[in-house]
Amino acid sequence: MKATSIRKVILLILLLFAFSCSHIEKELYDTVISDINLISIEDGSITTKTIYIHRGIIKKISSFDSIDTYTTKHKINGSGKYLLPGFWDNHIHLRGGDSLIEENRNLLPLFIANGITTVRDAGGDLTNAVLEWKKDIDNTKLIGPTIYTSGPKIDGVNPTWAGSLEVASVKDISKALDSLQKIPSDFVKIYDSKISRENYLETIRQATARNMISSGHMPFTVELSEAIQSGIGAIEHLYYILKGCSTKEKEITQAIIANKLGFWDSMEQLTATYQDSTAQKTFQLLKKQDTYVVPTLHIGNILSYLDEVDHTHDPYLKIIGKGIIKTYDGRIKRAVNASEEAKKSRKKLNSFFKELTNSLQKANIKLLAGSDSGAYNAYTYPGISLHYELEAMVAAGLSPLQAIQTSAYNGSRFLKKDILSGTVTVGKVSDLVILNSNPLEKITNTRNIHRVIKKNQIYDPIKIAKQYDCLDCFTFKN
């Protein structure tokens, strides 16, 4: 074959190759985050990755940005930034009655502005409204986090909280759980103001038999081991953990049953009789039963010092509704009017709870970060309080990674949603937070937020802050 013919053949092959390459169909994505520092929530390792998102799902994670192989509606340059799953606040309250429906609704964007893409609503009296908000958020008609809700709490007759399901018999418990399943609620929240020890334990047993996740307070007529062995999924707050770490738990329980001792009166005795060997046995039982613990340290810091700290100039009060602010009055008055001895005891207990949280972490108990924000919980603001909770955990002795794990990672596992979320993984929902600085180096960097991604929506926290006309309500940089 002549040289000219060979050249023609080669040229034809090259033209055909170029033509075929030009017609390779490119992959289509809604959002691509390129060259970002992806933090592995499991072990804290950091790798540079490009994340490909389509229809609210993470479709691909690659080690480099293959820019010629795809098209995208939104491109985010992640260089120098850090990626985590969107934060979870594992204990909030949407409540306050019909008059506060709009005030609660208006605060939902605060969670997104603070990088919180999911919340666990731990019982309230706005169930119908919450269910509507869930739909509106899913349909992007409302800016807000995914809401997992317990619906109304379960308690005894004449309960403290409005809207609670009252149980006085085994039959009442069955009806209450039927109604929660009908909603359907995402977990069962049990409160301790009026419920009897028998009905409390029976509620847990019945919920467990129905494969319903449960969490709650615990009446002091019950021993902690009884609640754990009955199948409670999570213990809300540390009072009940403390009780199970006392060498005198049985005696104190019997004194409370006999009405010889009250809840707050027992605290000093419980603290004084805390014993590490007893605590370790309790921790082992918690581990064996896979029971989670929600420390709620931040609200403890707030409430313990209401008599000393002036919150009247808090920036967040500019955007919290007047009706919700009014609900703060009860806690404030009780704190201010308490005896000096009671104030001192409260602060001492608060400090002890920090040590207890560190002990739980060292024992590898699964902790959940929850702010307890909502109406009636004075100055514990939606959104930012989750970051304060993470900071309180680090101050108690946890590493930044351990604190961050108590948010989305543990939260998704507790509610059995870890197939859908909790890590930045192919196939999971694209609920993500992009940070400007490394939170493993400094926990306050969780507040240094660049963008928040909720499925297909991309949010700029500063724009949300401007909508509230309160830029000083947020901390975008340290």
C-alpha cells in the first residue's frame, strides 16, 4: 500500500474516533461539588473528592473532577473547604399550642441556616401542623429540615404537657400506641410527670414488641436497669443515667415510691453515692442493650445560670416570636426565685453532668447531640443551640470528631435511617454541609458554614440571615 493511502486510512480512523467521541453522551447531574475535603465521619480521615448529586441523591464520588464527562446545573468549587453530612439536632420541640403555630413555623429556616438538615421533634402539641410542615419541606414549599417526630408524648393522667396521650391502664397504652402508629410517628416519646412505674415499663415493653423506637424521661419510681431491660431506645437527659450510677439507687427509688423523697431532693444523694464501679455496670448494660443517651448539656448550662447571666440582649431575641419568648417566663422566675442553696446545687449538678458525659463517651456509649430548643426552654434557640451542644461536649472531654459523630452519624443509626443518611456515601440523600474550615481542628468551625445542601436545594446561610434581618444572629466566621 502506498504511503499516501496509509495516511488517508489513518486520517479516516482519527476522524471516525473524533466523531464517535463527540457523540458520547455526557452524564447529567444537578450539582457537582469539586475538589472538596471530604471528612469521613466514621474515622475522621480526610480525602479530596468530587461529589456528584442528582435528584437529591449522591450518585458518584470520585478522586478527581472529570469535567469533560458530565454536565451540571450547579457547580460548587470545594477547594479549601470541608464536607460533612448535614447536622442533626436529635432533641428539639415544636410546641406551644395553636397560637404559636406560625411562630414555630417561622423558625424552621434557622435550622438550615445553621447546617442542620434533620431534626428529631421529641414531643409536642402541634402534630397536625408538623405533619403539614414535613410535606411542605419535602416539596420545597418551605425551607426547613427533615422532621422526624414522636407526635404527642405519652404520660399519666393530668400530665404536665398539653396534648400528651394519657395512660392509666394497659388498654390505654395499647390505644395510645395505636394512635401513634396511625400518624405515623417516627418514635415513641415517654414523659415522667404523672405516669406510674407500671405503666411506664409497660409502655416501653409494648412499644418494643411492636418494633417501635422509644425514648424518654424516666419516673424515679423506676430503676434505670428496668427501663433499659424493658427496651427503651434512648434516655433523654442525664438525671436518669446518674440514678443508675448510684450505690443507693434501690433505697432512693423506694423512698420516692413511698413519697418520702422528691425528684430534686434525691439529686444530692445520687451525686454523693455515685460510684465508678456501679457506673461501669450501668454502662455495660447500656452497651449490651444498644441504648442511646442524650446529654443535652447546653440547655443545662443555660438553665443553671439563669440567675446570673443576662440574656435580654441576645441577638436571637430579635427573631424569636413574642409568644415563644413569653413561654420562657416560668423557667426564668423559678431560677431567680430559687434559694441560694438550690442555685448552688443546680450548678454543681451541671458540672457533674459534664464529667458523666465524658465517662459515657469513654465507655463507648452512643451519645446523641440534642439542643432541647423550643418554646418554654428559655434562651435555647433553634439552630445555633446544636452547635453550642457540640461545643459543650468538647468542653466535657470529647474530641471534635466524637462530638460531631453524635449528630448525623449516631442520629441516623438511632432512628434506623442510616441506609438513607448519616454519611457522605453513594446512594444516600444529599443532605450536606460545606464548611469553610476544618471542624476537627476546632469544633467552633462547625459554625463557619459556606453552603447547605438539602437534597437538590442549595442554601446560602447569609441569605437566610438577611431574610430575618439579623446577620449578628449567626456566626459564619470565627
